[in-house]
Amino acid sequence: MAASTHSVTNQPPPLVGYDVFAADRALSEAVGRHVERDSLDEVREELSSLGRAAGSAQLQEWAAQANENPPVLRTHDRYGRRVDEVEFHPAWHRLLGKGVSAGLTAAWTRPAGHVRRAAALLVWTQVEAGNGCPLSTTHAAVPALRVDPELAAEWEPRLTSMVYDRGPRPAHLKSGALLGVATAEKQGGSDVRSTTTAARPLAEAGTYELTGHKWFCSAPMSDGFLVLARAPGGLTCFLVPRVLADGTRNVFLLQRLKDKLGNRSNATAEVEFDGTWARRVGEEGRGARVLGEMTAAARLDCVLGSAGLMRQAVAQAVHHCAHREAFGGPLAGQPLMRNVLADLALESEAATTLALRLAAACDDGGEQERALLRIAVPAAKYWVAKRCAPLVVEAAECLGGNGYVEESGLPRLVRESPLNSLWAGAGNIQALDVLRALRHEPGAFDAYLREVGRARGADHRLDAAIKDLLTELADLEGVEARARRLAERLALVLQGALLVRYAPPEVADAFCASRLGGDWGAAFGTLPHTLDLTSVVERARPMRCPAIRAVR
């Protein structure tokens, strides 16, 4: 037997066996604000059940397996017949089934549906973000299908089902269905006006034959897909079923799977249509408007997904530093590390608070709330998704070399972190959409001002930031080149207003001092040293961690 060379000490235990929902104070408090009292206990228990599953060793193992064994494309069977199927590791199906059964596609049919789903998605993303793609596209497809009541009546019960019914069969024979989306083409990307896929009307009213390609097809093993194609009347939205009603396979020619930076468990494909049967969604020539309904829901999911990744990164960083001893005390209590952790925690809580407020606006559905969503969703999607990658990288650094090792889980978060900034329109698209709302929908900015105005007078830095924002918007010279700056300021002021109203004073004070008052550097860990940073870090601590104590 080899002699023992050393004892393993001062290594933090894995963050496992905890309730991901209940351990997130910002999230659980937001749910308490936005869910009616008579259903709050039910919603909290549902989310805690999901949170306990998300924090379990079993699901964390499934997440690792799904990412270590990415999907594989099978274009043909052993006899040379086309099958165009994507094979996933069993862990993927277990995770996706758990997500469906947790109601992550059922927001449209449940009380407080959007808030409870938003909180659940934020929790679920922390386990494994890849399966969030089919869950999100299915959820976001519902408002697009509702432009055609007959089509919605047929498909919505399947899409909002809490049963994961896998396997290629006609949708009408399944107890639950998923929808993917395929809009971008090689030559156009986000500019769908350049779409070349052609749609030829067939004899049956509302049915067409598609010919063309899509450069990105999300969730290619779904039961159907929303697709843009050029009909005689212009750019039009279509529903393409994977399997036709008679049981035969639709023509859905998968060319290859994308070899992506992250999101490895999930498949993204290139697909070709060659006489593919499709059903029109909405009127000819209104495809972009129909897909706009889906895009708005998908963008909010990008905010939620980013907030989930940020929260998990912060939880891992605080957990590690709370257990790790360095220089005579807990690493989390060292002044400089405490500053870094507090800065990360502020960013995470601001993202969560904003995301849940927008989900609550979806549940409300009133005219003022819809107007707020029109400007706040693209601004939030722009800013929160942009902040995700630098936050996750900084959180990984808090673990030192351990954070660069695959087993820590942080590298997977790092690879995932840029995705939501690209999906449903990259940063410039979001910033320009904010300008579009400002120019053409004056009610949107009025609703925004009413929302931030509720916090006026509570913090002088917030008041000054609102005034500066109004001054900047008074001068529209060269506004397109300033679109990113405007989107950023709109998001930050809204986050500040929400934190002033709802967060503990030490959190609101630190956010307003740094993000709105300008007392902040260009990197995380540059907060004013006079703030109550220990309380900010303590609030972000997963409940299984030791309490944070300052080292003098």
C-alpha cells in the first residue's frame, strides 16, 4: 500500500441536497409579491418541490450526463431510408420530462401561470439549461398560434400539457407535444425579410408546400415547427408537423447538427424543405407580425434563463468562499473577496427582480402592463443577457483553479452564458427594438415612467438617473448609434426602481450607489467600501453555507 502523502482539507463540499428555490431569497420574495395570497402556499410548495429536485445529486448527475453525451443525428436507417432523427442520451429525456411535468410549458392555462413558470424556469435553468430550449419554444409558440383560433384549439391543449410524450407520431395521437422554430436562413440571420423559402398553395384551404432551407432549427425532434416562408401574399408563418396525420413522415431533411460553444445537450440543426406540407398560421404577408408574438415570449425567457445562470454562478461562488479558509479566515469574509461576491450578488438579484416583475405583467395582461412589456422586455433582454457572461466568468474565478475544472460545473455555465444574448435577436436587434417602441408606441414609455415613478423620492441617485434619462431622450440626434446606451440605462433605472421598492436597504443602497450613482469601476469587485457588503453577500448565501462573517 502506498504511503499517505497528505490529508485533504479546506475543500468545500459540493453544493447539493438543497432547495434551489427556497435558498434564493430574491426569487422567493418576488413570488410572494406577485402571486395572489389564496394560491401562494400552493405555488410555493410546487416551486420548493422543483427546487429540491433541482438541488439533488440525482438531477445534477443527469445534467452532467446529458452534456457529456451530446445528441447524434441519424439521417438514414440501416436500409438506406431517410429517418432524419436526433438521438439523445436517456438523461436528456428524463430532464425534459421533468421540465414538462413541472409546468414549464403550461403558463397560459394556470392561475398566476407566468410568474410560477418564470420562477420554475429560473430554478430549472440552474440544473441544465439545454432542455430549456424546447420548453421555451413550446411555451412561446402559444400566442403565435392564437392568431388562428381553429389551429390554437387543436394544438394548444397539447402544447400546454404536463405530459412529456416522446417519439415521432401524429400529434393528434399524443397526450403532449413540443414545438420548435426555424426562421433564420444562411443569407439573412435576423433579417427575415431576406427569406427565400417558398410556399406554394395546395388545393386544401390553408395548406401549402414548402421548398427551401433553414440555417438554424431549434429543437429539431419536436412534434411541429413554426417556420417563415414566402407565400404569394408575402412573408407568412406556417406550422410544419413532424409527422402527418396519416402517420407518414413529413419531408423534413436534417442536414447536420451545429457544433456549438455551449448548450451541448440540446440539438440545433440545419434543415431543408422539399415539398414539405405546411399549414398557414394567420394571413399571408403577416408572418413577421405573427412570429413577433412568439419572439416577445422567447425574449422574456432569455431574461429568465440568464438570471438563472447568474444565480447558480453566484450560489456556487458564495458557497465555495464561505467554506474556504484563506489568510486567517473564511475567504468570503476577506474584504476584497467580499466586495467581489457582493457585486455579483447585486447583479443577480437585480436580474431576478426585473424578470419576475415582467412575468407578473404577463399575468396581469392589462393595457398598461402590455405597454410596459413592449419597451421593458427588449431593454431587459439586452442588458441582463449581456451581463450574464462577465458575471459567470467572474464567479468561476472566485473558485480559483477549481472553477476552471470541468467537474466544478462552472465551465458549463461559462459556455452557456453568451447564448441568451444571441437567441431571439442579438444585442443590436434588442436595442433597435427599444428605439422602435420609443418612436412608434408613446404609451410604452409612459408606462415605463409610471413604473419607475413609483420609487421616486426614495433614493436621490435613482431620482437623478431618471432625470438624466429624460434629458438623453429629449435629444434624438444620432439616436441609433446611442441605442445600446439607451437600452442599458432604461434597464438599469428600472432595476434600481424595483430594488428601491422591494429589496432590503443594503441591496438597494449598493445598487444605486454603483449602477446609478457612478461610484463603481469597470470590473466586478469595485463597490464603495463603505457599504454594508457583508449583508449583501449573506443574503445571496445558499442556505447550506456557513453564515458570512467579515474578516477585519
